[in-house]
Amino acid sequence: MERDVATLCCPPVTAGVLGEDDAAELAALFKVLADPARLRLLSMVAAADAGEACACDLVEPVGRSQPTVSHHLGLLVEAGLLEREKRGKWAWYRVVPDRLAALREALGPVPAGPR
């Protein structure tokens, strides 16, 4: 997933059939989001008052060890969903709004059809 952070691999899934590589890339991004701890971490960072959160403040709420939280945050950064800034011994995280918007767009509109 080493592409431009704001873009994804492919057109919306509702726009046509995905190719094998595009489907694999999109699935890898959804796999990152498929973990409850990572979803909670992403939501905590997104909901932080200052628009960013220190890793030190995320350990206790998710009930995981500091190395585990750091691992999950690293995967979210790798996927382009979070940005990390090192300040002293702590890392601060911010959501990448364009990346989340691109992910929403990849799902595309729900096609109309018979119910």
C-alpha cells in the first residue's frame, strides 16, 4: 500500500469488476480496519479534542499493552489512515481525512435495484 495516501487502487467497487491486483490492494486496507482494537484506536484519534492523540493516552482505553498499541497504530500509519509525529519520547497521531474519504469513495454508491 505504498501509493499516494489520498488515492486508492481503483475505481469504486460499484463501477465495475475489480481486477485481481486492485481487489488485493483494497482487501489489504480493509483487513487493517477489520481488527476491533485498530478501529477503536482510529476512532479515538479521530475524536480527540485537539485533532491528535498521544500514544501514551491510548494504551489504557483499549486495554492492550503499549507494544501492542504501538503495533496497531503502526499498521494504521502504514495503511495511510493515520499520520505519526514523534515528539520527544512519544508519538502523536492524526487521522488522514483524505485517505478516509478515498476509502469511502472506493465503496461507491449502492446500486439501485430490486429488493
